[in-house]
Amino acid sequence: MIVELIVASDEVISLGHKENVVLGQMKQYVEMESPEERLHKLVIESKISDPKDLMKRKASEIDGNRLFCQKTGQPCDTLLMSRLQF
């Protein structure tokens, strides 16, 4: 937070031109995001959500296989391993 405050105050004073700024404006400057930051956040979020989606699909597949095993009366261990593809 201290580094952000220093960077924000540096942005306020640029090329020797001083600007009267209140704390609320400095907070707004700090919270502003650049397009690169937004893109980076989207990439990180997609890297997190893709494995979560895969995990949900595999969990539902396992549940479906488990139900299939119960209906057919076959042992689940061998049938699950033969039908799952990772």
C-alpha cells in the first residue's frame, strides 16, 4: 500500500507541475486500471476457471459412471478406469 501511495503521489507531480489533490482523488488514481492490467486479470481468471470447468465435467462423468455401475451391477473400479479418459 505504501508503494502504491508513493507511485500515486509521483503521478500527481509530473514534470514539475503540481496539482492540488485530496486523498479521495489519490485513492481513485491508485484504483484505476490500465488495459494491460485488465487483460492480465482476464488471463489469470481464465487459467483458474478452465481447470475448474474440467474438474466439474470429470466429477459429473464419475458420478454418471457410478450410477451406471449401480444399475448394471458391475464392479465400479474396473469399469470406471476403463471409461475415464484424462
